Amino acid sequence: MKSRFTFFEKGQGSVKQDILSGLTVALALVPEAVAFAFIAGVSPVVGLYGAFMMGLITSVFGGRPGMISGATGAMAVVMVHLVKEGIELGGGEQAAGLQYLFATLLLTGVIQMAFGYFRLGKFIRLVPHPVMMGFVNGLAIVIFMSQLDMFKSGGEWLTGSSLYIMIGLTTLTMILMFGIPKIHKGIPAALTGILVVSLIVIFGNIETQTVQSFIQSRGGTGIKAGLPTFNIPIVPLDFETLKFIAPYALILAAIGLIESLMTLNLVDELTDTHGSGNREAFAQGLGNFVNGIFGGMGGCAMIGQSIINIKSGGRNRLSGIVAAVALLCFVLFASTYIEMVPIAALVGVMFMVVIGTFAWNTFKILNKVPLADVIVMILVTVLTVVFDLAIAVFSGVLVSALVFAWENAKRIRARKFVDEHGIKHYEIYGPLFFGSISLFNSKFDVANDPNEVIIDFKESRIADQSAIEAVNKITEKYRDAGKTIHLRHLSPDCVKLIERADEIVDVNVLEDPDYFVAVDNFKKYSTYTVQ
């Protein structure tokens, strides 16, 4: 898990930009952390603690400077079921659900740290670009829909003057964020927009929803609290506890890693730099583990806040550290002032994030890319909105893999000719794997072929066990017909797995192409005797 650690990326951002963007992110984190805490069924302070610890640890130790982590909705929707079942296991005690959540976060952290330690972050390369575009578009829609809840009060949509004020303040924030960079790029647009709208509301005595009223409307009292305290989760240390928390830990670890690594890729593209997926996975695990023993709700990378940070000029670890420390300071010292910030200003910032996140070029390329890629993009977008990110990405990768297999299955072909000695040659082109076996078998005419046949694999690749079995069967058919068959240009490992290889493989293995069968220790699975 080696990678170069730098506090400041060369040529990326500045201390001033990092500090200002960090403060902007901290303000945007407050309602998000509170909202996700309510979704998970825990105290707002637990959500804020989670955002602070995740943000600080991943900023210091993570593999992607400038990326922001905290409490997220994708993990919160899993936690709500965990907390409810934990309460039932604890005999109806509300505190029991929270303790089981903390215990689960410990195991989640261990799983994620192991993922990073064993360098498994490289598997994010298997995510195709259409899946990435669907993921980005889906998350943009999810962020937009989550902000619509801010236009409600007591579960009902705002009406009349309350609605008009909310829309007006939100629009004003967006206009400021759009216009300020055109006046002077050195002014932090998001932070300025929040401060200007907050001052207008406070000194204009405008009645609108604030952070404080938002928390109170959801049953909370405020964000003021002390420092997180060390506390080992109070749960029974037995197999039943492990049996209960293990499935949740695996799900949370998977969701957290997928969202974090996908966000890392997106930030890489935005900054034209390269982060370390393995280091980030380890840091995410460490953050969740620390949350488990210091009373936070854990989390993962946050695409919305990460884009706010990048767009505001935050490029280095300092921006994430400032955001995390500022968030803690809000909780400890400045809760009164932060609770006065109008929700409309924060909604305006998030709406600008939505505009910046959505891949608008999707509409331009719909008629220029293969239909399968369009279907994958739409599928991932819809599943991200309807279900969650993990299901969407797994489904997108699966569909892409099946399309790839189908397309390659059609590419197997054979050039046939009979030489001056009456020997028939089959020169195979294209990959031979489970999907192309049927087409491969259809190329041969065992009954009508001459007594001697050569199959040349110089332009082909034998990829898996199914392909090996297909070669064995076709050679067996020729032998049963009393004909001599020769196999040429097979790799050394293929030769070992071909039945009666000494008799039918007549090529020097040193001339074989440098490739290997994609089956580990295949010999122990073979039903044939290798000679």
C-alpha cells in the first residue's frame, strides 16, 4: 500500500483557498450530517461527530487530497435497520441500538482497512465509463431530491410567502455563486453566498427556516455538545453478536468503499491528478473504526461536499482538515451562530453542486455511443435513485461484462484451407472462452475433413476452463473418427491441460504466445488425464 504522501499537492491550490473552501464545506456539512443522523435513527450530535472524525482522518491519511468524507445517506439507510434491530436485541432499550451500531462500525473499519492493506483498490478499474457516468448522474439526482425535503415543514410542502421566501433566498445564493467568480476569481463564491444570504435574513428579520428550526422540526434540540469521548461498545461479546453485525458490516463496508473509490475517480478527473485507492480504502476503514470507539455514526466519501471543496479551490489535505476542525468548533463553541444560518443558503449551494455534478454531455453522446452503453448509463442512474449506489454499480458492471462477453463471443472465426499435402488447416482468430465455444465448435466438419487436420491457435487466446474442455472435446471427436489432429501455438499451461498432449501438440512451446489460461491451479479441476 505504498504511495507518496504529500500535505500539499505540487501546483495545486493555496493555503488561503484551502482554508476558505474548508469553511464552506463545514457549513454545508451541518444540515447533511444532521439529516443523515435522523435517517439512521440516531442523535444529530452522533452524525456531526461522525462527519468530524471521518473528515479529519481521511484528510490526513487518505489517498485523495481535497476529497471530503462524512456521514452519508447511502450508509444511513442501512444503519436505520441496524439500529432498529439492535434496539430489539437489547430488550427495547434505545441505547442498545446505538451500541450495536458502534460495534458494527468497528468490524466495518477492519474490513475496509484489510481491503486497502491487501491492495484491492485496483478493482475499481473494472468499472466502465458508462457506469461512472450513470453513477454521477444518479448521485446528482439523489442530491437534488434530498434538498427538496428542505422545502417542507412538518412533512408538508411550504406554501405562500414561506415558499416564495425559500425559493428567493435559494435563487439569490445560486446567482451569487454564479456571478462572484466572474467578478473576481479569488473570492470564495459558496462561502460568500452563504454569508450574504445569512446577513440578509438576520438583519432583515426575515422569517425562514434556519439550521436551528430544521433540527427542532426533526425532534432535536441543537448541535451544541462536548468533545467525543472514548467508549468501547457495550454489547455481548459472543457469536450471536458477531452473527448479527457481520452482514451489516459487510454491506456498510461495500457501500462505503464503492462510493469512496468512485468519488476518488471523479475528483481525479476534476483535478487532473491521481489518488491512491488503496490508501483511501485504508483511511476510510480507520475512520469508521475510530467512529466505533468515539461515538460517531461513521460514513464515507461525500461527492457533493467533495465537489464544493474542489470548485471552491480546495486541492490539498488542509482543506479537509479545516472542514473537519471547523465542524467540531461549530459544535463546541459556535452552535448559536451556525444555527442562525438559513437553510435556503445551504440548499442553494447544493443545487449548484447538482448542476456541476450532472454529466450534461450525456445528452450529446446518446446517439454517438453503442446502445448497450446508453442502456448501462440509464440503468445505473435509475438504480442509484431507486435503490442505492452499491446495487447500481454492481448491476452496471455485470451488464457491461455480459455485453463484453457477448460481443467477443461473436468474434471467433476460422480460416480454412487444404495444403499441397492434403492436410486441412484451421487458423483460429479471436478469443476462445465460455461465450465463444458454440461458435468455435460450428467451424469444424469432422465427418468430411481429411485424415490429417491442423488447428492453429497463433491468432487466438484460450482464456478459461470452458475453452480447454472445448479443445479436448474437438480433438476427441477427430480421434474417434480415426483421424490425426495436430494443435499448434498453444501456451505451455494449455499444453499441460490438453488430453494426450504429447501426441497431438507438435509445436515448440518456446514459439507460443506469452499468455496464460485465466484459471488458477486448473489441473485439480480437470476431468481429463493429462499425459
